[in-house]
Amino acid sequence: MPVVTVDWWKGNDRQKRADLVGELTATVARIAGCPTDAVTVLVRDIEQDHWGRGGVLADAPAPVSVDRSPVLADVPHQGSAPR
């Protein structure tokens, strides 16, 4: 009897939870080779201030990131002479 637990942020509506439970149940039953009524799915809504990632709570403002990707003009092109 497979049991699947999903933790996600609070705020998803009932329809989204129902869709998630239905999709997970069908997939697990297919892969496990068991009837769908043998699959249990637990969905836990977690407040963002109870969820941490990278050392900060999820409800904290995201730090401003600096784009460090190379500028196209600075990337040598195949067959071009070095600058």
C-alpha cells in the first residue's frame, strides 16, 4: 500500500489538491502495479514562514541577484579571430 506525502505552500485551492491527488494516485498505481484504492496521498499545506530554503524562510524577500552571464560581444565565436 503506497503512501505519498506532499508538502507544499499553503494557498492552493481544493481543485488543485484534487488534481494533484488524482494524478499522483494514477501514476503510483501504474508504476507500483496496484489498484488505485491502495494508494494513499497526504497533502500538507505549509505556511511560507514555516518553510526554509538556503538558510532563509520562504516568506523573506528574495535577495537581488546580479546577472553574471557573459555579454554576447565578449564571447568568442567559432572561426573568429581573437580580439
